[in-house]
Amino acid sequence: MAAIVNLRTKPDKLRQDQAEVLRQALLPFEAGDLAGHVRGLIAHIARQTASRTRWTFVMLSPDQNAAVVR
């Protein structure tokens, strides 16, 4: 069985790597006085990288999940 591979350009790879470095740099400040702002920045970085990889998260209730499974 063949695997599907999404090819990324060098600029895309650099942006992804830079986003991860920035996220890691912000983590130590998550518990300080600026916790709300830092969490907002980390969430923004996550949204930007998720939109590039086209992976998203959707929360479902147990009833909604049962409807999807059916």
C-alpha cells in the first residue's frame, strides 16, 4: 500500500520550525504574570501551524460522536 506524502517547500518548513522554536521559547512564561497573554500567543501559533497542515480539532459530545459513528 502506498503512502501519501505532502511535500513542503523550504520556506514552509522554515516557518514550521520557527513556529516551534517560538512556542518553546514562550512555554517558561506560561505560569507568570503574563500567563493569559502567553497562552493566547501559543494558541495563535497552534492555529497558524494547524491551518498549514490542515489538521484541526473538533470537540464532540458523546451523542454527537454516536451520530457520526452511525
